[in-house]
Amino acid sequence: MALGTAACGPPGSWQRADTGEAATAADWTQCKQAAKEEADRRYVFSFPFPYPLGWAGRQPSYLEWQQRFEAVKSQEESRLADTCMREKGYARAAS
């Protein structure tokens, strides 16, 4: 049970040997900005016409489609930022 609970908790802070908090924060800010720019470039919102195929046999509303789109974009932005930090040599600390 503890393993399942730990896997669902918030991620720990970023850490890298011989790197202070200010440098880590600056790298995190840079990675988040780069990830946002890349996600904005990849995910330009436009409601598809004709409407997309239905979900579970029904047509989604514009709001449902936009919410799903924004959720996927947000997940990709987080993944890109995490990848950037890992490429800089950082790892998540256990929380």
C-alpha cells in the first residue's frame, strides 16, 4: 500500500551534485519556458471541422474538445520540462 501511495504523491525537488538552489531554480525556469514554447508550437488549438469522431458513441462538445486538448498539451509541456532537466543532469529527489 505504501508503494502505491508514494507513486501518486507529488514529485520531489530537482537535485544535481554541486548545484545550488539558485542555479537549479534558473535551470527549471529555463526548461519550463522552453517546454511551453515547444508545446505551444506543437499544439495550436483549432476545433476540427468536421467534428472529430465521437467518444463512446457520442459527439464531444466544443468545450469538451478544448478541455481534452488543453489537458494533453499540459501533460506534454510537463514531460518536455522534465526531459530538459534530466538532460541537464538533474534527478528528482525522493519526496
